[in-house]
Amino acid sequence: GSSNSAAVLRGLNSLWKLNITEKDMLEIGLIIGADVPFCLLGGTYLAEGIGENLTKLNEFLWDNILIIKPTFSMSTAFVYKNLQPEYYNLYSNNKVLKYIDSNEFEKAALSTSNTLEKVVEKFHPEINDIKDFMIKSGAVSSNMTGSGSAVFGLYKNKKDLDNAYNNAINIYPQSFKTRTSAFGFKICL
């Protein structure tokens, strides 16, 4: 939803020649959804607050990523409503930002986590099955995306990614190979 909203904002601004400034577009995006400003900018950022405080980081570039979308979906509002304070992720205690800053991406990958998994796995423990599948198939790390329900795995090489994808697609028809990008999206007119 957030990436689609960001694309529509950029597309309408370009198509209708509205000349909305980047600053104004980010403010409009925040009204639509907390993640829209990030999606407008793209790349690697630390997002704080409700998404309005974005700090640019070194680009976290990874070429071999598998995303598996299970058959169920999650409501973001539901997930946050069920989030307990003891689940909060204190990234300041995690070294992921340090590793990204020093371009140690494998260490950064090993340091990733998603606090919201603790909520979703209570209702859909198969999230853990997907993560286990990815790790056993060679992923360096695996986490749920945002409030779910998709799960991603970061693979060191294309061969491991392709093998995992070929096995996953039979179980999870909504499996996708992708990579990170230094931009959110491109408008091609």
C-alpha cells in the first residue's frame, strides 16, 4: 500500500505537471501513511517517529533475496494493536546501524530482526516455518516484512537463491526473487 501510494503521488505530480516540491510531497505522503515518505525517497534510511523522521544511511545493497507471501494476510492496525511493550525493538542496542555504516552487510543481515513477528507468529506460527525453510536453504538471515505476512531471506549467491526459489514455489506460489535498490521506483513515461 505505501509503495503504491508513493508511486501514485509521484506519477500524478509528473503526469499533471503539478510541480509539488519534495518537502510537500513527503508531508502529503505522511498523511496517507507512515511509510509513504520512505517509499517516496527509496534507498536505505533509519525511520523514526511514525515515519516522518528519516535519516539517510549507507545503501544496503543485496542482490539475492527471496520473498515468500503465505496465503494469509495481516492487518497492520491489528498487529500494532496486539504489540506488547516488552516486544519493542530497541535498535540502539543492536549493531545493525554500525554494520551498515561500515558497509559490513553480511553482519548487518545477521543483526536484522522484526519485533512485529512476535505478534504475527501467535496467530500464524507458519511464519517461523517459512523463516526456517529459508535458513535451511542457505539464507544468511530471514525475517518477516513489516507487519507481515511476507517473509524475506537474504542469500549469499544466486545459486542458493535459485535452489530455494525452485523449492519454495511448489509450496508457496507467491514466491519472488528480488534485490535491494538505491531508489524507490522510476517513472517511465
